[in-house]
Amino acid sequence: MSQPWPTLKNDRLLKAIKGEPTDCVPVWVMRQAGRYLPEFREIKQHHTFFDLCRTPELAAEVTLMPIRRFQLDAAIIFSDILVLPQALGMHVDMQPEVGPVFSEPLICPADVKKLNAAVDISTELKYVHDSITLTRHKLEGKVPLIGFAGAPWTLMSYMIEGKGSKTFSKPRKWLYLHPYESVNLLGMLTDKIIDHLYMQAKAGAQVLQVFESHMGYLTPRLFSDFELPFLLKIARTVKEKLKADGLEPVPMVIFGLHGWYSVEELGKDPGAYDVLGIDWTFDPKKARALVHPDITLQGNLDPCALYSEIDEVDSLVELMVKDFGTKKYIANLGHGIYPDTKPECMNTFVNAVHKYSTILNKK
């Protein structure tokens, strides 16, 4: 018989998603368990990136690092969106100063047949699900645990381009030249993402985030044709599967980098995503006006703002909290924290969110 979950002591994040009152705005940061922390750089000297991802004890340890250091309101499991292409049989290396590199990217639609589309995600990515269960217990109820996956277009674009790119022209070319095959590939990826997120929720994740990191490479029409239907299917199907199991649906978050054109479309149906993350290029007041009132906003300080002097970081956070307001809001950066950020600036960011939102709540 499995152990019961520890009692949750800090539920600000979950309350904010539901629209319930909180003493202050909850805050967490994308990539908060990573290279900007000295303790992460130390453990990274002894293990490869994907070894950390594949070893539950190490993934749990890295996940807990920022929780020990900062007064954060959520932990996010240490993993990577590219574990899913790996599960499909693709080889990916994380190269220093380069990022992810695929040894054999998809060159033409015929290459899709090389993928193991029949893979059992519950088996192949069991190490991620085990990491979540272990971490949930090791957190001892301090904060909720977030699980995540990459969105279909982001995964497809990496799998075709083979690495990071300024244009991602190769996968965009597929959408124009091979629309039928692209839809099939995106559909297969969607099904695997659903399985992965569903298993993460069953393993103990209390919130699930979908990262559409390459949304900014799509035109609004391409987004509507090739991405939006799959994003909505992911959120709705994961919730349906959990409900069918007699489990509470887990709140779902969607974050699209440079996806300003998608805010209204993604934010109009609270039955899909409960939280809409926005990057630093979009005005919070405009976002609030566009989205359904039942949807919580998340974001959106420019990650580069953390290069500022401490007092300036404090002031910028105050302005951000005022723009978003303290209701149905989760503070975050507008993208992942950069590796050369000073931990003391991160600390200022987190503390300033709590400080100014507490003050605003009392007014």
C-alpha cells in the first residue's frame, strides 16, 4: 500500500488558481532548479544533465534546492521536455554552450516511421513519475509540486531542426509542404504528452504545466491550424482521464513564449487551462481584459530584470504586482531564469512579491 501524501502546509498556489483569498501572491520561477544555483553547478560536476533527470533521487535533490534557499510557493520537478522524444527512440545530447542536439533529426516525413509510436510512456518515462512521487514525499508538504511537458509544436520543431535555432525554418517548412504528415506527427505527440502528464498527476504532481516554448515561430493562422486544437485536447483529455479514475482533475497551466496573439484564444475557456502564463512582452492589464475571469494569470517579469541592482528589482516587482493585481495571479518570470542570475536577486524577487502583494491586500 502506498504512503499517504504529507499534509500540504502552503497552499497559496492552489488557492490562487481557484480564485480563493490568499495572504499574499504565490510565486515560483521557471527553471528555478538549475544553473544559477551554486549547489546545482556542484552536483552537475559529477553527473550529466540527463543522468540527473533519469535518477529519481538526484532529480528530487535538485528540485528541492531552490525550496531550501528561497521562500517559494511551489516546486517544479527537475526534468526536461525532451525526455519524450527520447522515449520515442531519438538520441539527444545536452551539449555545453549549445543546448540539446539530436544525433538524427527527422529530415523528411518518411523518417517519422523510425519513431517508436507504440511506446508505453508509463514504462519508458517511469523515472520521471518515480521522481515526482519521491519528491512529493521529500517536500513534506512545504509547497505543491508542479509537473510538466513540452507542447506538440515545440517537440516537433526540436525533432526536425535537431537543435536550437533562430528561425526553426525546417519544421515550419514541414507545416507548409507536408501539412497532412505534420498533423499526424503532432497528433501522435499529443497522445504521448497526454499519457505523460496523466501519469505525472497520478504519481503526485499537484499542478501540470505545458511549455509551448516555440509559439513565437508560428503565424496566428499556423497556430490555429496546427497547435491550438492539440493544446486544448491535452488539457481536456488529461482532466477527463483523471476524472474517469475517480481522481480530482489537476489544474493545468499553459505557457507560450512570444505567443501574444494566442492570449485571447487560450484564455477564453476555463474548462481547458486553469492558468495562462504570459511572457514579458505582453501587458498584464491587457491580458486580464482578454481572458475569462475564471482563468488565473501567471508571469511575467523580464528575466533580465534580475540583472538589476537589488533596489531596482524590488521596485520592478512592485510595479508588476500592481499591474496584475493580487487576485487570481501567480507571480513568475516571463520565461526561465537565466544561468548567470545572482541568487540574491532571485531572493529579492521572491520576497518582494510577498511583501508588495501583502501590502496591496490590506488596502
